[in-house]
Amino acid sequence: MSPGLYDGFEGYRNPEPTDRETAVKEWLVVLDTNVLLSLYNFQGSTLDAFVDVFAAIGDRLFVPHQVMDEFWRNRRTVLKQNQGRHREREEIKDNFSAITNTLQAWYRRAVDREASPPEHVVKALSVASSEIVRLMDAKTDEGAIVTAETPTYDDHVLRKLTVLLDGRIGPGPDGDERERLERAGRERVDKRIPPGYMDDGKSPERAVGDYLVWAQTMEAAKERDSGVLLITNDQKEDWWAGGSGATRLARPELVAELRQFASQPLIMMRAHELVAQGGLLGVTVSEATVSDAESSVLDALEREGWVVEQTAKPSPLMETYREFWKRFEVAAHARGWTSGHAPAANWWSMPAGGGGNNYTVSFSKFGCRSELYLGNPDPKVNLRVLHLLESRADEIQEAFGSSATVHFEELPHAVACRLDIRLTDRRSIRDRDLWDDTLEWFISTQEHLREAIEVTGGIPTSSADGT
């Protein structure tokens, strides 16, 4: 029989909904390191939903040995980074202090230059701050938030994983086999064979990590004679071929390699997409939980500077983002910032003169961000431009003309850099009563940031060597 259209080219075919359903219900489900570590981002019902869905997969759930190796090596680092996500207590104190200082400045300017606000007002602010901090301390203890200093025996995520992953972690390779795999991995990195070549900037033993995960996944698929549903929050091009939603594809080379090695198909999903399919496994997952999971995954990717692809059918959360950005669209078009249209995403990126640079407004975990994103494909160029802008930091801050601080930041995970202004009051897209204020903040900060950069010399042009 002569070959059909997709025979030998299966990696270019988008899985149909029925294919995905079959994968969820029948195939080997492989969890990547970032999925296990992402569980520390969740609390309450959302964490329970992930665990319940993973548990419902049963013995089809598989974690490569390399994933566990990376999990334990990175766990404390992730927990330390996550502590920044639980800094609301300090932010409350800082914000109350800022309110008090602003009140004093206003009183001396508008009422009496030599006097201070009434003592009972200042004391009321102090009492309110203390009460809120006391409440947060109590609720934090109740919520058992895991930090880098939490003993493993008190880590509720580890307790859940201990039961969940019992008997479902692959064996580690012996010395000779590991040496062979690492040698093959280094050769693939050098030849830019996916996955793993995007980690070529890491140390040799770390650069082969993605390949070890992939090799152990292929072995498990062959041993179990099963298709693979790989769950990963990785965004790098050595895993994904591009597209979004229903058109997003695993790299065709990976699909072809698994078929050649184990005669099995491959489908990839992000973690929140699997949880959204919980009903196929008999797990009831609320729409609110799916939205929370999706928001957390997308926000984590956004914090690392990734341009996040959206699902083919936007969730209610994504539709809410689109509704908000339609309001911003009017202002953006009127000012000539972009000709694009409102995205169903937590960010809106607008061109900034080429070179991979963009002006971006976004919702983040801490609240809102307005930024200049330096995204040249060469990270050395981004660093050089950032340093040139930093050399004008005082001029830019003065030209910005606001009490808000312009931050200069490297994004090593995204090999990019940015200048940003932050609104750190934890507001989110769900705070509809704040939409008018948020819209005004985005427009105002973008106007001031663009003008400040322009009047102080514009965005520098640079090559990696500084020429």
C-alpha cells in the first residue's frame, strides 16, 4: 500500500480533540520537572485538583528519573524565588508607610508647613497596618505556605507527592549508561538536535538534562508499548514547533524519533490543559479552578519574559482579558502605539522600533507592569542596551516625572532585559471596579516611559561587542 499524506510526516498533523481525549484516558502521561515544581504555586482546591487528576491517571503516570533529579536540585531555589510571591506582608507595611509619608507631605504643603497631621489619624494608620499584618500572619500559618526553610516533613506538597509518585518514578541509569546518554546529549546539543540545545549555555552536565528526560521517556514508551502524553510548562523552541492552542505542535523531530524508537505517537500539553480535562478521568474540576491554574501557569511564564501562546478557545479568564484590552486598544490606536487588536492574554506587546524590542503592558502576580522589553535574539545585545540605558538611569527617572520607580532588570531565563514600572497593590483582571483606574495607569505610564526614553536619547542600538 502506498503511503498516505501524513505517513512519515505525523509531526506536522495537529492532534484532533479525540486524539487528545485518548491520550488523557489511555496513554502514558509523563510529567516534566517544571510541572512538579509548579505545584508550589498553588493552594487549596487548585492544588487538590492537580493531585486528584494525577492520581486518577493511576499507573499510567510516569516521572523520568532525571525529572526527580532536577526536582530535588531545584526545589530550594524555586521555594526561595516563590517567597517573593508571598511578600504581601512586607508590601502592606511598605504601602502604609508610603501612605503616612504622603499624608505628611500633603499636610505640610496644603495645611501647615511647620506642622504634622493629627496624631489620632497617624495612629489609626499604624493600628490598621498592625491588624492587617496580624491577620496575614495567622492565615499564612493556617495555609501552610512552603518556604525554603520548611522541613521536608512539614512540606504538604511533598507529602502529596510521596503518595502520588510511589512506584511511578523511572529507574536511574547506571554509570556506563549515564555516560553514554550524556555523551549523546552533548552531541545533540552541539548539532542543535531537539530537545536540549536551547540549554547550551548551561554547564555540560546540566545542558543534557532535557535530553535525559526525553531518552528516559522514550524507553518507558517502548517498554510499556504506549503513546506518550508529555506534560510540560517548558516554552523553549527545542520542545515546541510553534503555533497556539489547537495548532500548537511538539517538534516534528520528536514525534518522528518516538515513532522510530518505540513505534508510538506523541502529544504535548501544558499542566493547566491537562487539569482542564479532569472530567475525562472522573475528576470534577471547577471552571474557577481551571482559570486559577491557567492564570498561575501563564503568569509564571510571563514573569520569565515568555510570550505566552493562548488556547484556541479562550477560557473565561482569557475573554475577560480581551474585554479589558479592548478599552486599551482605543488609546493605543489613537496614540499610534500599535495597529494590533485586543489579545486574550494577560499582556499586550507593542513594537518599539525593531530589534526585538517591545513596549508592553501586563497584569502580573504583584499587580500591573508597564515596560520596555529588550528581546533581541542575541542576549549580549540586550545586556549591552540595558547597561547603556542604566547609564542614563537618573535622567530617565527624572524625565519620567513620577513618584514611581523605573526598574532596570535582567531576565536570564528569557535571555532578555527590561525597564519597567510596577503597580504592586496585587490588583488583577478580576477587579472590575478598578478597570478605569488600571487603564489610566497603563496609558499614563506608557506615555511617560516612552517620552522619558525618547528625550534622553532613545533606545540605544548596539551589537553584542558594543559597536
